[in-house]
Amino acid sequence: MSRPIQAHIDLAALRHNFNIALTYAESASVFAVLKANAYGHGLSRCASALRPCMRNTDGIALVEIEGAIALRESGIRHPILLLEGFYDPEEIPLIAEYQLIPTLHCMEQVHALIRAALPVRIPVYLKLNTGMNRLGLTHDEFMLALSLLKTSRQISTITLMTHFSDADCAAEGVGITMQMQRLQHLLHAAGNPELPLSLANSAALIRYPEIRGNPVYGARPGIMLYGGSPFPEQQSAMELGLQPVMTLVSKLIAIRDIAANDRVGYSGAFTAHEPMRIGIVACGYADGYPRHAPTGTPVLVDGLRTRTLGRVSMDKICIDLTAMPHVTQGARVVLWGQGLPADEVASASKTISYELFCALAARVPVTVTAA
Ligand SMILES: *Cc1c(COP(=O)(O)O)cnc(C)c1O
């Protein structure tokens, strides 16, 4: 009998969430963001599950070329976008061979691609910096890159792309305004080229009707596909109609009674003020549970909500069973997912659901439901 922790991946929920993204996008193309092993959910299983829902113009976005090649070799024919392009010009022949779409976010990439001798013309995404100040071309670089790419025999189509830093911010409406203005300014300076645009992450896709539903404005939703709200403080995943895809479950492997003033776990980070009944769950930070989750982080036991106590250990967490005298050793514990939104656990731990999902450890066995 192995350790009782498991991650259940519900592929029907993934498809349900993707269909919600399609509804928001209307005729705009939707590139499902499956980077980081599909945010910890498993790249190939998620890509196969989504395939039947994808229209011809929809695609998959990744940052890992190995994953992109694996998807091609498994027979996926949809467009595959590499969000950071290539890291070394040596990857360019592979990009051509596997018909991947590189993002070009800096002039080094633009020059390298133009210099490469390619057997076929390839489509590119040209990434513009409109205020995130992470990746993307400046105004002057954009003018140069556009003229180089337009005259290059290596390039088939050019799509312009930018990424929003504040589409999830509390004040609805201001989140994308400045970046959209800078984008319009860049486009105007370039003579308003009639090029398709790829703009919206999950937050922008849900929130900004002006940049969705427009056939030239492609979307790149990630977190919403996995059932996380892109702005959990304002709207929960459930309110958005999203379903959890990953449910992390384990079991109680011990139960004990402690007295008033007893301390729990490393550093005695929790002290009981009264006699308590506590449970020990086989789940710790080496499984991907956030070590920073403080006392009070929600957890479900036999479907009922309670809280964690004290420090998260490598393999265990302690939880409060004082109000649950009926619960016995072996009881099912949900750390997040069905019945307990990952967003709530993330917010208690001062992080975001993205990080919880991506941190799921390799030692956690995965079970999959498809229908
Ligand atoms: C990760 C990523 C996304 C997806 O963002 P979500 O907030 O998960 O929807 C979209 N675009 C780019 C460039 C990304 O890196």
C-alpha cells in the first residue's frame, strides 16, 4: 500500500472550462496555455483532452520546445505557439521541422531568424512591450523588426502580441487601459498594419469585452482552464462557472488528543489553549503543499471544513478535529479541488492557485477521470 496522497485530474472539467473560454472569445482564436506541464496537470493528457473542443484556428501555447515536439509526435496538428520563442538559434531548424510558431520578443531573435536558412516559411508572433517591461520590443525595435520581417522570405504570417500586467487588478477598467493605449500608439506609428493581435490572458478574456470577441484579437487563457479564478478576490471560480480540474486528496494517518498548552509541530508554531483533537494528514511541502500555509488554512475532512494547525512539514500537516469527534483514522482529506477551491488555500498562504498547481510534486501519483 503506497502513501495515500493522490492528485485527481478531471479532464471533463478541463473541457468544460475551455468551452467557457471559447464562449468569451466568440470568433477570436483561443490558444490554451499548457506551459509548465499544463500548470502541473499533465501536458499530454490535457492536450489530448482539449483536442476535440478546439476549432481549427485554436492552438496551444507553451514555453518548452521539448513539450511542443512531444505534442507534435503524438499527432497534434493544431498551431503550437512558443511564448518565449527560442533560447538558442540552434532550435530554429526544429521549430521549422515541427511547424511551431516562435514568439520573437527581442531583436536578437529577429536577426537570428532572418539569418537562418529555412526550408519553409514560418509564422511568427512579434511581442511588443506595452508596459509589463519583461519581454517585448520597444517602439524603435518594433519598427525595425516589422520592416525586416515583412521583407524576409523566411516568414509567412506575423501576429502581434502583448501581455497585460494588470488585467486582474481590483479596479475594473483601469487594468488594461494604459497598455491598450500604448499598443494603439505603436500600431499607429507603424501605419496601422492589418495584422492579427494576440492579447488576452484569462483575466482580460473574462473581463474586457472590448478585447474579446474580435476575430483579430486572439486569446491565451491559462489559469481559467484549470478552474482557478484569475481575480479570486473579486470573483470566485464558482461564480465564473469554472470547475476545479485538480483535486489533491490524502488521508488521516493518525489522530491524537492534546491538552491545553501542548504545542503542535516544528517550532511549536501552534499552541492549544484548550484540550483538542488533532489529525495528521499524509501531505507536506514535498508533495507541493505550500510550506507558508499558516494555521487556519482551510482543509476538508470527510467533506467537512476545518483548518490546519502549526507548520507544514515535509510529509505531514496537522489539522483541527476538535469539532469532529466522529472522524476516524483513514478519513479522506481534500487539500484543494472538489469542494475546496484552490484559490482559498492559495489566498490563505499568500500566493495564487497557479503556484499551488505548478508545485504539485512528481512523487504524488495522479489519477485521471476523462468523462
Ligand atoms: C502564462 C501566460 C498566459 C496565461 O495567463 P493566465 O493568467 O494563466 O491566463 C498568457 N500569455 C502569456 C504570454 C503567458 O506567459
